[in-house]
Amino acid sequence: MNTAASAAVRQYFSSIRSALAGLELFLGDRNSPLYQNTVVGEVIVPYLARLKASIACWENRIGFVERFRISRAESGFPVFQNVLELENDRQSAEKRLASIPAADALREEMADFILRQKAFPEALQARMAERLYLEQIGKGDIFSPFILPETIRVAVNSKTMRPYYVVSWGAFDGTQTLPMVYMATIEDSSENIVEMLVTREGKLNPDVEIPLPVGGLLNPDLASRFDDFASKNSAYSLTPVTIATNLDKDFPELHPKQLRRIVLGPFYSAGITENNARVNDILSKVRKAENAWLLTWTVQEVFSKAERPAERGFWSSTPAQEEFHIDTDNLEAARMGVSSYEKHALVPHDAYQALYAEGEAGAVFGDYKVHVISGNQVVSEV
């Protein structure tokens, strides 16, 4: 994709900024299903902020690089190479900024160049764009290729007398170019952790202060290994049941009761993406270009229906093992390797009207839960 300041480039960034702002609005809507499920909403919000920061960085980056590519035929998001370059630039941003003149000095140079040369100072403009880009990277967290796990909730299962954690992490899949958020509910049967966190009444020990969120798994003996596990088991090609099963096998002390994966995308933008020709054709007829987009996401869930007790014999022993439920009556759920799933679509009112007028709304959305943005309101299940 040519990085000249073309209408197409401006439209893409305008559209994806609008889509992510719309998703943020949806997450804050009291009537939205994700708002009502406070854990899911709580988990997604910081990762959405990271993705918005990455988009802002990339928008500045196009002012001084020759090429910027998006996955036009698949996800609609920037290709994985951009994610890697953003992460590399983040690590060297401070050093590079030191070699670029301050913004005020660059503005003075640009003004002087225009007065003397009677021409546009393209080289200086590129330097300014690079400075803004590097400054933006330093303003906050970005959506890295892999975002380390953190524990966001802790409680106790009064039946098993074990503490359990809600842990989240993120990954940007390099093959499908899709940003993903993971969250897992995990019981911990480690003797030292149970003794420290669980009272005799089966409650969380009030004498132990836990400043949530905690970086990594709350169990310090397993935190490093868990980080490594998450980094190696977050690819989109792995089904949620495969990830949960691997976790169950690799950590005898940890008992995954639920694993959710939120897959953001695909994203459709008129005149830019090619991932659905009919959708893009209809979106191109939307009067306002900033409303000619469609954002989808999928929430996948796998949960344990039972725990097979540990068996201890004279010669060998078998650790406790989870039995995960897969909805085999639903072919799509079985293909995904999940107990259940939800598909969501967020679309501006103008774009939904265009799809509806063409008689394509039913075919396009199918089994998606549709959320339509109109002004500062979101109307769901239209």
C-alpha cells in the first residue's frame, strides 16, 4: 500500500480509528452483553487501549516510511511486520529521539525553508513525523506481538478450598494478522498457596494484601513458566480446547476451569480491504466515508465440565485432569474446539442501512450479534 498522503490512506486510518472508538463506546454501554459480563469487559478495555495506541503510532509512521501494508484480503489489520517494527522502535525510541531536533526547532526550520525556497520542506516534514511517531510510542503501551499475562482477580472456590485466578494476556497472530485477548480462570492446588490464601472457612485470607492487577501468574513459583507457556500457546491455529488441555497437562498444580479467547477482526473498510467483495461494494456506497466500515469479533469459550481426581499408586501416580466440554451438536463449535462461541459485528448506522437496503443484511451478518452505532448510542440485536 502506497504511503503517500492519499485519500485511501487517510480513509483507512479514519475508519479504523472510528471502529475502535465505536468498540470502546459499545464496551461502556450498560446494555451491552460485554458490559453486563464485567470480567470480559474489564479484560478487553486495556488491550483495546493498546491497539488504539498502535494505530496512532502507525498513522504517524506513514509520514516518513516508504511502505505500509495492511492485510487487505484477510483481517483488514496492519500486517505482522508492522507489529514487529513497532515493538523494535519502541525499544530504541529514546535513543532515536535524542538525535532529532525538538518539535519547535523543526517548525522554525520548516517555516524558514518555505520562506527561502518557496517550496514544501518534505525532508523536514518527514523528520517531524518521525519525532511525533517516537513520542507517541513513549506515551503508553502498544499492542505487542505478545503481551505478558497478568492476574486481574483472585477468589476462592469454597467447594474445592482452592484459590482461583483470572489471568489475561494478549497476542497478535502473525499468520492471520489478528489481535487476540485471552482470559483464563485457573484453580491452584499448590500446598503453599492454599495455606497462604485460603482460610479454614474457605474464604480469601484478608491478611494477605494482593495489589491487583499483578504482573504474571499470582503463584511466584509458576509465574515464569506460565509466561513461557502463554507465549508458546497463543497462536490462532491452536483451538481453545487445545490450549486449555496443554495447560492442564503442563502444570499439575493448575486446574484450568475456563478459557476465553476474544479474536478482534476481520475489519472491513470501503475502498481499502478486499476480504469480502460484496460487503466492500456496498460499503463503498455509504455517503460518508468515515462511516463505511464494519468491525467483527468472536468470543470463544471452553470450560471444564468435571475434574477427574488424581490417582496415587505404589508405582505411579496420575495428576488430576480436567474434562472439557465441546458442543459436538454444533459443527462450528466443534471445528473451533469450544464449548460455546459468540460472533459480534459493530457497524455505523449508515453502513447498516446500506446493507439492509441492498437486501444483504441477513446474508452478511448470519449468526452474528449485530450492534449498530448511531451518534453516541449503540443499538444491539437489530
